[in-house]
Amino acid sequence: MKTVTAGKPKIVPITGAGACAQAMRQINPDVVAAFPITPSTQIVEDFSAFVANGQVDTEFVTVESEHSAMSACIGASAAGGRVMTATSSAGMAYMWELLYVAASMRQPVLMSLVNRALTGPINIHCDHSDSMGARDAGWIQLYSENNQEAYDNLVMAARIAEHPDVRLPLMVCQDGFITSHSIQTMQLEDDKAVRAFVGPHKPHHSILDTDHPVTWGALDLQDYYIEHKRGQEQGMRNALRVIQEVSDDFAKTFGRHYGLFEDYRLEDADIVLVALNSAAGEIKEVIDEMRAKGEKVGLLKIRSFRPFPYAEIGKALSGASIVTVLDRSASFGAHGPLFTEITTAVYNYSPNRPLLLAHTFGLGGRELTLRHIEHIISESRICLDKGEVGNRQGLWVNVRGDKL
Amino acid sequence: MSELKNWQELPYGGVILEAGSAAKYETGSWRTWKPVTHRENCVHCLKCWEYCPEDAIVLENGRDSAGAPRKFVKEVNYYHCKGCGLCIRECPVNKEGKAVALEFVRDEV
């Protein structure tokens, strides 16, 4: 391993993409295979500079497509390496088939995903349609509000994904441009401290171990496929516990606390907003303003979307009177994916059964301003006073031609 | 095939830890037609053995007319033979049409 500086954490101005590249440098993975795509480009760009400068020991594979990138990652992981990649939008869509292969082969490949809209019409800006579409692929999905969280999640990623009770690939999501390209200050931990926290990688039935030859990716038919899938599901169920354990250890080491979700001023809130990633920052701002005016409003920000902590979230929402869910992706002909999960959590685990209101916002990078959030909260109040959400259900926010 | 295992007993991700374990997998039940050897007509050219995708042609050691050691076709391993018929197609005795060294017959279920 390359020698690293021992020192104190630094407060640095950095973009979200730059922060993830720094985390990758500190983790020093064995293999990175990536094909740069906006807005995740800076991650790959910065990291290739680290490789060229000799700051990491990583074998950097410049592949010809994302399909090849994920294929190379799976092969390198099966060979016993710690493997990372970064992508966005159409790039991950092109990995589609391999996302499932990585998960079902239980290869703990780590991905820094910068959320971007999927094409049609072509758009490079933020929404969550890429990761939401991949939610059934079997990857752990951690969402990040800002640079610091994207960095911290990536530092924790290896220990979660490689845990012997989990062994699943993991993607750390952050909002394209809003987080990936905005410079914010954050705490960059010491190289040595991060490397010690992450720890060495233990190969698992490596295909390069010729004394113990194994076969990965064999045909699996009616007699065993479903048993392997059941084992995969168990890895995901175990991940709920492991994510919390690793997060608790992270808090002990670096002082920043993370749960499976964050509750912001939730204890006595009548109106609760639910959101992912950067929108949570603006929502907190508005909550503070409206709290000052006496409106009891709070936020539940999801960190772990896969696995989804149904019971814990249902319990956290059991004091709410209305839960308004803001989805940054559309499932055409259905409510947004976050809303359906929250509904499941509330129906099963919130005895008081709050009203549930679905909104879609921000597709293709459409802004969600503080005024929009205020409006959403006052509309939620109206629903609450009426005792029903009525025709407000499923409204899209900040779309010309619609009211909200 | 050995007794089927529960999901808890399986190694992660369908990895196969034992080299050569494919030999334990019974594929003979896939067969609807089966090759039958007629050794009296066989010239032991080993074409069937060479072409068989399942390695289901079993050979035995013997000696040729000059006394040198060589392999002879012994039998078909019906535990692995899927009944694809490649051996029937490639058999040079069959091709000549005068005799049948390998015969394809409907398998009994």
C-alpha cells in the first residue's frame, strides 16, 4: 500500500463529485473500471489523476462502455479485489443486466452514483429515475443530502457491502449538479484514519486462488435458483443491521452520526415531509421558518432506500397527522416509488394511520424552491383540516399547467 | 443427484466450490432418444467420443492387431447422455450405410 499522511481532518471546499473521488483515493481500491458520464465525470477524472500521480495502487481499467465497466468490476471482484466505479443516468441504464449479476453473484462492488434524469427527451440534470429504476436490482442504496454525506457514505460503503452477513453491491447516491458540482465545505478525514476504518479487503472464493478452483456464474435452474435468491434477500435483510452497526462505529471514529433515516424536528410534527438527497436541505430551511410561525412540521429523510427500514419508519411516522412524500422520479401510471414504500411502512407500522399525500417534483433538474416547499406544506395543512387529500393526490410540483 | 439443500446451506452467489462437480449432475433424464452401440460393427475410430458434448462415450483399454495399447469404445454413459444424436451423425460406419454401429432408438420413459 502507498504510504499515506497521518494528520488531522481538514475542512475543505469541494464538490460532491470531488469528495467521492477523495474517498476513493483514501480507500485505495484494487480495481476501478469506469466510463465517465455527466454529471459523475469529475469522480472518474480526479481518480484517474490519482492513478497517474501514483497516489493509489489501483488498476484503473479504461473500458469502452458502462456495460463493460460493470462487467470488469464483477470479474475483478470475483478475482478477489475491492472494486469501485462511478456513473450516472444512461450510464447505469447501460449497466442494467450486470447490476443484477453483481448482486446475485454477491460481489460487493461499490458505486458512486450521481443521480441524473434518464433520456427522453435528453437531459443531463438531476432526478432519481436512474437509481429508482434500479431499486429491484439487489444493490444497497444509500442517499446523501450533501457532499459530506456522499463522502461519509462512501467511506462506510466497503464495510457494509463486504460484511460476511451481507456480501452485496452498494451504490451511494447524490444529486447530479446540485450536489456533485456545487462546492461546499466539508470535513475531509485523515487518509490513515479512513484506511484504518475501512480495513483490508478479504477475498471470498477468489477465482485466482488456483489451489481452490471455483466456478462463478454457473447455470442455475428450477432446482436451486430460488434458494440462491432467498439467500440474496437475506443479505439485504441483514444489511439493515449492518448499516447501523457500521454507522455507529463511524460515529465513534469520526463523530458524525447516521441512522437508516434522519428525523428532523419530527417529535411533535403534525405535517411530515419525506424526501431523499439534496431537497432535504431546503426542506429543513423551510421547516425552521414555519416552526417559527407555529406550524408543527418535520422532515423524514431517507438514507437507506434499499434495504427499506419499514418498521422503523412506520414507528417514526406514528405521531404524524399527514405525511407528504416528495418523489423525484415518476413511475408512470403509479405513485412514485418513495410514496409506495412510505405507504407500506405507515399501513403496517403506524397505528394512527396518518393521511398520505403523493407529490412528484424536480424531474430533469426542475427547481424546487423554498416557496414551493412552503406551498406544499400549506397545501398539506389544508388536506389535514379537511381530513382528506382528495384531488391533491398525485399532483406534480412546479409544472406549468398544474396548480402546485 | 444428491439430496437438495436448503438456502441456508448454499455458498453465496451460486459459487461452485468443488472442481468437476458437473459430473454429479444427472442429465440423462433430458433424453427422448438414445444411442445404442452395436460393437460387432464398430471400428473404434473414437469419432463418437470426440464429438460427444457430454463426455458420455465410455472407453476401455485394449491392444490393436500389432499388440500396441489403444482405446476402444466400451459403452454409452446414460447418466449423462442427453440424446443429442451427434454420435449417430458422425459415426463413419453409419455414414457408409452398409452396417449400423450406433443406432438411435426412442428412449423409454
